[in-house]
Amino acid sequence: MNRSIYRWVPVLGIIVFCGMTGRAMARPPTEINLSYDTEKRNLHIEARHVTKNPRKHFIRRVIVYRNDEGVEGRSYVQQSTATMLIEDFALEASPGDVLRVEAVCNEAGRKETTLVIP
């Protein structure tokens, strides 16, 4: 092999390393707070996801399940603030229903939490 190729091996290694650390530094959503207003039939979601740039690194998708059936999913191109996504879903729920919400980061990771309707 030509020895000039060996000069590029360290450069390629740095490129691969930098590409991998970008994903490793991405943070998934860390917390999801849910509240349900029975009078308004509204599920309020606050998904905590800290980012320096909510237009580039954000919560990409929120999926709402009622009793393990998907009832609604929404996709986003940015999040509400640099620290969280805030969203309301019009949703019928009865006492005893289990609402589960999953928030998916556009770079890496997901978080989910549940709320049992009293």
C-alpha cells in the first residue's frame, strides 16, 4: 500500500470519534409531568428536556396511550423552551384509566410515565 494513505488514518479516527460523541452527548427527556383536568377533558404534559438549542435538539415526538392503546401522537420540529416541551391533549378518560405518555428525543433516547385517573 501507498504510505501516504497512513497519514489519513488519524484524521479518519478523529472524524469517527467526533461523530460518535455527538450522539453520546445527546440527552433524552429526563422527566414528564402529567395532569388531567376531568372537567375540560384535557391531558397537560410537561416533558423536561434541557438543550442549548431547542431548534436542533428537541423532543421530536409525543405519544399518548390510554389503557395501552395509542390514542394520539404528535411530531415536533422544535420544543417549547430550552428546558421543556409543554403540550395539551384533548382526551376522554374515565376513573381507573391508565394514561401513558412517551416522549422521544430527535437525537437519542426516550422517556415515558403513567398517570392513573382517580
